[in-house]
Amino acid sequence: MISNGLRIGTRRFGSVAAASTASYPSYVLQAPETSVTTLDGGLRVASETTSGSETATVGVFIDAGSRFETAQNNGAAHFLEHMAFKGTSKRTQQQLEVEIENMGGHLNAYTSREQTVYYAKVFKKDVPKAVEILGDILLDSKLDEAAIDRERDVILREMEEVNKNQEELILDHLHETAFQGTGLGRTILGPEQNIRSLTRGDLKNYIDTHYRADKMVISGAGAIDHGELCKVVGDVFGSRVASGGAVDFPMEPAVFTGSDKRVRFDSDDKAHVALAFEGASWTSEYAFPLMVMQTILGAWDRTSGSGKNIASKLGQEVAEHELAHSFMTFNNCYKDTGLFGVYAVAPDNKLEDLMWYLTSNMVRLVHKTSDEEVARAKTQLKANMLMQLDGHANVAEDIGRQLLTYGRRLTMAEIFTRIDAIDTADVKATAAKFINDQDHALAAIGPIHALPDYNYIRRRSYWLRY
Amino acid sequence: MKNDKDDGDKDSHKDSDKLQPPETEIKQPPITLSPLVSIASQASPTAAEVETTYISGLCVSSVEKAGGMTSVGICVGAGSKFETSGLDRGSNHAFELLCMKDTETMTSSDIISRLDGLGAGVAALSSRDQFMITCDSLRDNAEGACGIMVDCLLRGKFSDTDLDDCRQVMHWINSEMGGVEWVKEGMMGAAFGDTPLGNPHFCPLEDIAGINGDMMRGWRDRFLTRENMVVGGAGIEHARLVDMVGRMLEEVPNGEVPTCGESVYTGGEFRMVEPNNMDGLTRVAVGFEVGSWHDDDLVPTCVLQTLLGGGDSFSAGGPGKGMYSRLYREVLNRCYWAEAAEAYTIIHNDGGVIGIAGASVPNKSQDLTVVFLEQFAKLTVVPVSDEELSRAKNMIRGNILTQLESRQVLSEDIIRQMQTYGSREHPSVVCEKIDRVTKEDIMRIARRAMSKPPSISAVGPDLTYVPKFEQISHLRGASE
């Protein structure tokens, strides 16, 4: 590591940008275009049209989620998402529900750590109505005190369900320890105490701070006429959503802390373990190489039928030595950081071997990544990325998320160019930066009495030379 | 204490002891507001129509669809309704499970690594009267992926090891199947008794040992004929698909379309005690006869299912999931003990069932069954309201069209319709048929359904409170 300072950063970006787009087949170049319009006040409207379609998805993507909250109002973004469906000054809860159901549409919402999303799936002719309804529930939610009180129990009940889902629970624990003391370490639902005590004022305040024109994207896919969409959005949102820009809400920077959180229940039958290194932000030059690494490490499930016949070396070893019931590699990106790691479900007596093979396969990427596995992973990654765009709701989601994270939508040609540009040396370089001799964060739940301690795993984040 | 250098957990190593990592510089820039590559012009492709070609009796049907992925599938007119106990019971399910195993030309691990390298995936699914194998791949690699799919279908090796694995998996599936799956599996046996549609689909435990390689090869000889198969796809030029599969399936012979006996709805019961189920709930389904895929009342039957709707008492999701459907308003919102109540249809080429499936604590099973039967009886007497009929029509139209946005669903829809009808109905035609459904249609279907005894299927830790078939077999709705 000492030689780091001596290296001169020869930027070789030119070679990538020079890659000729002519080498791509026509379907890559002639993919449907994403139209983007910024309205007065900063509200962005982005859409992709599928000709001949009779249905569309329209969504509002807001650059706000649980990480922008404070310890006092943690849970507000999610609470607000619930309240949006409880009536406006124009519609009661029941009127809203009946209206959507009668028109054969769907209305839903979700909150993540960095984004809040409301979307509607409707017929072509109902797109203007969908925009009107989305505007109504977002900008004119009644936030009735009695309804807020009723909703507390619903959210606490949802919390029980979330906590039953070990995968979600372990990712909460992982964020809590990896980003301890910062906004990104808080949960989306917030602590029970906040769910019981958040007031109408807290929610109102959250809207005023975050639901601003410059932090919102209206995204559409399917049977959409971009011009008409812009007009309707202008009519519905234009004068009602506060234009921003004056004071940007300060985001608490994420600070990664190498640490672990262990919740031991020796009587459970399966241990859940997530091991992660600090990853890259959405826009980092390492974002795509990390996706390739994620694909190389892969995922495996005992019930998937592939058995030991899996391309991933980690998968082969886990299958061969029966180290786990399942594992998956994750690569979560945020505005200024990320989490790259593996989540495994395993029997208690295999945990030490599992961690040995897991770390050794991750560090192997630094030194021994092969050309063959990089080539295979690149093709797989392209397929996975395209596969996710099946259906208007998925496309609208992709547009909204990219507009918020990248500020634009990457063309398929750019995605292919970025993936094609990655070679084995890039993967090794990325692994060297993010894994080699780095602190890790770990969360574990269940019968974890035999899970190695922090130093055992930390020691295995690099190899020795003999 | 081990003195191995590798276990020196106490102190971190000196940097000079560590294997030096490579440089951390990479060749691409961060993602900024300016695009990395510029494209002269992007043109949105226009919508295409489904095209069909017959290659010496083999139907190939596909539609072009914008995007970088291709879906191709093959549907075979085969299923558990053709099986005979003691002869080939379980062969359809076994063939599905053996699909990705060794073939004459590739080992199973070859198949998986080649598919990965092509950005492709292959999946197989058997049912009572159709067997489907599909592949999705990057558009450029459709040919390679399709070749592997065809190899899996035509040239399985059925080695002893693979057959052993398959039998083990069948045992495992049998033990892992939950109440929801068993209730559905049992319903067909209850409804169609000993006739072909009443055959079990999941191989019964006592028949698993009989699964062998000859049975699998026999399956191929019997069902894989040009007349009994349909190839289809979405996201591919038709001419390219025709050319590809023409070559790949050249060896498939012409032949008769296999037949089986007539399926007759009898009504009956299925009961399975499941002592240690996870949630302690008993699952009950009632079912009635409806027409097949070829029945004139198919569309109104599906509208009726949507109108009844329902779901789980704690299901997630916002408006649009059917929260104002009958079963939500009249069952889930009123009966605190109803944990689930959802209308279903199971429709095949020679018969079908419509019904309601749900769950409750065991001592409320009788109430749940009675409520379900009452819901049907009511449909035979009281016309549905204009509002709920219109809501159901919009909802089913929305669901169909939203589903068909997906390339995979579109491909499968084309293939299954070609296999079932020999032609494909455009979604707009289906939507027109939905428009024409009247409240009289709904009542007629309900009355026809209730003109024969109901079927009942129940799975749970305690079935004491589930009515016996003899107790409900006399029930009939109002008649015309």
C-alpha cells in the first residue's frame, strides 16, 4: 500500500470513449429514446414510448428517503407514504380506492433509503387522470390526525412482517453497523418509538423540505405521449409544488465503519450472515466493474437444481462442501458510497469454513480473476440489465431511478460500452481498491456461536506472500 | 495455540508480507451528465404483428418486439392427463425435472456455463395438458441459446445418476409442497375423479421408484411430433426464427396428435392431514365445473373470477389489487377468522373448475366452507351490480394488457394459444369479448356451475370441521 502515493494516475479514458458505436447491432442503437423535459421550477419529466401499447406506468420519483431523516424524525418518509393513501381534501380514502379499482388501474408506493416512489399502472386514456391522482395524494394529502393515529398500528404490524423477513432484517443490521451514527445507518421504518410519536407537524415538515420540484422526477413508460405528459404534469404539479434550489437540504455524509453486529439465537436452525465491504457510489467509475464482480461471485440456492454445476467458483465450492443453503452477492449503491458483499444462509457448524471460502473467493478477484470468467460475467450482466426492463413498470422505475442518480438516462449503447470496456485488469484493480486489505462490516443472526470473530475475517481480506 | 503464520490473528501483518495488489486505476470514467457515447439518431421501433409459418406441419409463430432480449419457447401437447397408473405415472413432471441434465452432446455443467456465457436461461414447466420449455437470451445469442434448449428437449441422456437425482428431488418436492399447492393438486382429483384431468400432476410417492430412462424416451417418442408441437417467440425477426428452428427441429418426425380418454366432472373431495404445517391454518377450496379453453363462456368465466377477486387478509399492495372485489367486501372484511379467500380458475383443453380457496384456523373451517358455497349460491339468485361488473371488466382488461407488456409473457401467450386453438386472438379481440359480458352471463355460468355437486379440497393440521363431501354434495344453486 505504501507505493500508492507514488503512482501516477494515467487516465486512459480516451480509449473507452473512442469505442465506435458502429460496432453495435441496430437494436442497441435504435432502442426507444428517453425524452426528458425540465419544467419551470426544476421539475423533470422523463418518458419512453412503446408504440402500439394500450397501457402505461407513470411514477413520481422523489430524491428523498430514510437517510435524509434525523434521529428524531426517522420513519417519516415511510409514514408519509402510508398517509398518502388515506385521503386528500378532494377525495376520501374510499373514493380514492374505488376510483382506482373502477378504472382497472393500480396505485402503489415504496420508500427506500434514498428514494420515495409513487406510481400508477393505467390504460392509455387514463394517463392524465393518473397524473392528477398522483399530484393529489402527494401535494394535498389530508394528514388527518385520527388517521395518523390509526396508521401507527398498521406500520408496527408491517414492522413485524419486515422483521420476519430475515433478508431484510439482516440488511438493516448491516447498514446500522456499517454506517453507524449516520443517516444511512437508520432503518426505513424507523424505531418503534418514532412510529408511535411522529406528529402531523413532522410529516408536514418532511413534505415541505423534500417534496420540491427540483428533487422530483415524473417518469412514464408505455403508451405515453411525452408532450401531453409534460402538459398534464405542468398543469397538475406546476404551481403547486414548491420550486427549490435556494437551500439544498444538507445530506449527512455516509461514513463507513468496519464493525459487526451479531444477534445470537442458538436455538434457530439456520444462521444468516451478511459480509460487506464499502462499495462505490452510483456514479463512480467503479460502479460497472463492481457489477461485473457481483456477477462473477454470483448466487446459488440448494433448491435451484443447478447443484454443483454453477459457473461461479464460489458457488461450486459452497455446493461441493455444502457450506450453505443459499447465498447471493449484493452491490448496493448510494449517492456517496455503497455496500458490496455476500449474504448467506448456512447451518451453524459450517460457518467457519464458509467465511474462509467466502473471503478467499473475494480476495481471489484481486489476484486471480480469469479472462474467461470476466467475459462470461460481462455477457451475463448485459442480459440481466436488459432482462430487468421487461414491462412498463420496470422501465418507468429504471428511468426514474437513473434520472435521480445519474441526472440522465444512460442509453443501452453507453451501458454496453461501459461493460465492454471492462477487462480482467479492471476487475482486479477494482477488487484491489474495494476488497484488498479493507475493513469490512458484518451482520449475523441466528445460531452463530461458531462464526469467526472480526479479526479472523479482517486478516483474510488480503493474501500473504510466502 | 497453532503457530501457523496464516493464523496470526493477533497482529496485523507488515505491509511487506502482504501479496501486493495490482494498481487500482481503471479504464472508464465516472458517470457524469455528459454521455460517454453519442448516438446519431434513436428511432422508436413500431409495433409489429404476429406472423405464423408451418414447416412440414410444425407451427412457428412469433412477433417482433423492441429491446435487446429474445424469448423463444416450445409447447408440446403433453401432460399428466395422458399418464396411466403403473405405466408412466409422473413422467411429465420427471421430464421437466430432467430437462437441464446431461444430454448426448453436453454435460449438465456445460449447459449451465454455456447458457451463462450467452446471457441466457432455459426453463421447463409441465402441466396437466401442456409441456413448455422456454429460453431467454441476448438477442444476438438467440440461436445458441435455442440450440441448447432444443438439445435439452430432444437429446436428454437420462443417466442413472440423473434419474437418481430426479427421484430424490421428486421425494423432496412432495415433502416440501405447502398447503396451497396441495389444495390445488387435490381439487382436480376431487373434481374429475378417475378421468384423465383427475390424474395427479405431482408424482405420488409410491410411483416415484418407477421413473426410469425408458419411460422418458417413451415420452419423447409419443409426444415430440411436428403436429404436437408449437414453437413461438417474441423479440425476434420471424424469418430468423423460422430458419433457426427449421434446422434445429428437422429431425422431429410427423405423427398423430396423442389422445386420451374423456374427462368428466364428477365432484368429490380431497382431504390431507398435514400435522406440522407452519402457520397452523387449515386450507379449504370449493370448486365447480366450468367449460374448457374452447368453451363459449370462457371470457365471462374469467370476468366472474375477477369479480369475486379476494386475496389474503394481510396482503400488501395498494388500490388495484381487488380490494373492492366481492370476496374482500363480503368475506375478508366481514369474517375476522378468514385469513385468505380468493377466487381461482383451473382451465384445461377438456374441462375446467372455478372456485374459491382460502384459509382459517381449523375450528372455523366449516364456517369458511359455508361462506364460500353461499357466495356461489348467491350468484345464481342475485344479479351482480352494474358497478361491480364494470369494475371487474376493467380490472381483468388492465391485468391482461399489463401482463402482455412483458416480452416473456407475450411469447408464452402466443405459443399457448397456437397450441390450444391453432390461431392467436389479438388482445383487442379479447377486450371486446370482455366488453360484451353481461350480468345474465355471470348468472348463467354460476347456475351451470352449481347444477352439479361441488368439489371440496382441504389440507391442514385438523380437518374435523371441514364438511364431508356427502354433507355438501346435494347443494345446488337456483336453476334456469
